[in-house]
Amino acid sequence: MPKGQAKKTSERAQSYTSKYTSDHEVIRKWAEERGAKPAVVKGTGGKGDIGMLRLDFPGYSGKESLEHISWDDWFDKFEERNLALVYQDETGTGEKSNFNKIISRETADEAVRKRHA
């Protein structure tokens, strides 16, 4: 692993119950356990760019603003942009959490460095 690069999965990168990862299997498993589908925000792409990546969860307002794409296309863009996913397995009350945020790996690595400083 290159110097200064954090592990692919690290607990508590954002808050006491948050983790971050860039591992495709972890992301896909976490999303599918919650019924989420890979998506992009409609109207945010351009020539050769599929747009802003999101995970679309059932029962949320993404129906009008999100367009589903394949996991392969989603992960291709995820890697091209050097992204990581901040996520929670459970809420503070122990319920399954859908919290997630797509961030740069640089930001995720910095959060880990600050935690260990």
C-alpha cells in the first residue's frame, strides 16, 4: 500500500458509527442489503461523462431525479474519480442505516490521518 494511503475499509472515519471504503464488494453488498441500486443524477453528465454517482434506495425521492446504471458503469466512474463511500451499518439506535456519502479518497485518507494524529 502506498505511503500515506489509508486502508480500503476503516471504521470511524467520519463519526463514531461511520466507516469508509473503496472496496467494490463491500459497497455492493452493503447497498444490495438495503435494496439500493447504482444510479446517476439525471442531467449532470456531459459528453463521455455519466454524471454524479448516487445510490438509489427504495421509497426515497430519487425516482424523478436519478437514473439507474449498471454496477460495472458505476464502479468504472467510481475508480476514475478516485472515490470512497462513507457509510453506516446501523443507526445510533441499532437499526439498519442507509446513511452514505460519496467522497474523494483523499478526503477519506485525511480523515484517517487526523484520527491517528
